[in-house]
Amino acid sequence: MTVTVEKGARAGNRHHTTGPRRPRPRNSYALFLLPGGLAALTVIVVPFLMNTAVSFTNWQGIGDPKWTGLANYRDLLDDSEFWASFRHSLFMVVAMAAVPTLIGLVLAAALFDYIAKHFGTRIAAVLRACFYLPQVLPIAVAGIVWSWILSPDNGSLNTLLKAVGLGSWQQDWLGDPDIALYSVMGVMVWVQLGFPLVVFMAGLQRVDPQLYEAAELDGAGWWRRFWHITLPQIRPEIYVVLTWCTIAALKVFGAVYVLTKGGPGGATDVPSYFSFTTFFEKTQVGYGAAISTVLTVIILVLSLAFLKLQTRAEDAEEGTRA
């Protein structure tokens, strides 16, 4: 009897609570976007517009700005230092985007497809953490340590070269204008390598293992499996890594500031550091704002181009599957 009453009560409650639900307003999700939108407006959009407005003036940071129109941008076209810094930035794209992406792809595939299978996933996870460690270190700390390593007098690198009988290879790694940029590039490869590696290893986890098993049964070696299975399957991750690392390379500042301060003789100067020195040290605020505005526009255009290429590649892939 008790059981019958309880079942009836539960059925009555379900019948009472069940009813037509009110339709959720379509604009209700906009409330969740409001905090992020306000933060982006305050931190990104408004400062960018203010910086752009300053770039049309001649201002020393004090007093009233003097409107000069496009004069600062015309001066940029004839500024050899700006174009030299931009060329150095292209070298940074190679060091922070192209090289880490290529090495990260091979290392991720090796850790996932070989190390994890033969030595265990724990060993692969430890190696992955070791590669990612430079991303966790503050760039100021990493830069100071590398400046000790690359010191011409008692640096670890020159000491090691002398100890193994390669004393003729000793260099002033950060003080020689001919090799300073390549030294900074080498440091940035070390810093940036962990990010592509982690992203690619995460992407490999969603690849169907049966694809590798079928290819292995057909006699495909590691390199063929990597080329014909791994690369096509993690194509979205490759686009993400290239976009993110290219943006990071174009706006790199901390490593250059700590290691060389743009020297020697501007050999390692990049647009972000050039804008910084122009803005704060030379107190040419309007001209420094013009440099940063041009750099921001270039980053936005490249980001949109990468997103367009990624969308087109995904649409083409879906079309072939259909």
C-alpha cells in the first residue's frame, strides 16, 4: 500500500512539474559575452584607437600634441632603421614559427608513435614537460641565463668549445653584429619549441589508431605514416600553431630587450623594440605610435589570412569527404 501511494505521488509530481517551457530569448546569450566584450573594448579597442590618433601627431609626451596628418607614416617609408627592424622580424618568424613547427611535428610524432609505445606514456609525458619548460620560464629569467651561457669571456658555450678542442669556434655570440641575430634566433627556437609540441601531441590523441595499424600492416614505415596520416589529420593544429607563433614572432620584445637591447648597432632590432625606444627613449611619441600601429595592422592582416586559409582548407576537406 505504501509503495503504491509513493508511486502515485511521484507520478503526480512529474505530471505537475511537466509542462510547456517558455522559449529562451535568443539574445540571452549576449549577456555572457558582455564581460569579455567590455574587457576587449577597454584593454584592446580603446587603447588602439588612442594610439592611432596619437600617430597622426607630433608629440613629445608633454604639452599639447600637434596634428601632422600622415607625416609620421611618410617618414616610415624612408626610415631605413624601421625597414631593417622589419627584416629582422622576418628572421624571428623563421625562428619562432617555421622552425619550431617543423621540429615540433617530428618530435610530437616520435614521442607519440615511438616513445610512448616502447618506453611507456609516462616517459613520453616527462619528455614533453621538459620540452615545454622554456614556455613556463619568465622570459627575463631565460634571457639572463642565456646571456651567461653566451658570454664571450667566461660563458658556458665558449668554455665548452675550448674544452673539446674547438677553441677556434669561440665567438662573441651577442656582441658580433654578424651573428648576434642568429644567436637570438637560436634562443627563441629553444623558447618556442614546447608550444607546438604540446599542441601537436594533443591533436594526435584524436587520430584514429586504426589508421596507423592499417598502414603498418600494409608495410608503411614511420616516415610514410607520418607524411600520409599524421600531417593530414592534424592540419587544424598546424594552422593554429603557425598563426599563434607568427603573431608571437612579430611582437617579440622581451627576449631582445634582455639579451641585446636591439644591438649591437641595431643588428637585432625588431619593430616592437624600435617602437619602444622611439616612444620612451627618444620621446618621439607620435612616431613611435605610428610604428606600433603599422605593426598591429600587419598582425591583424596576417591573422585574417591564416584564418581564411584554414577555413578554405577545412571546406575543401569536407567537400572531398562528401
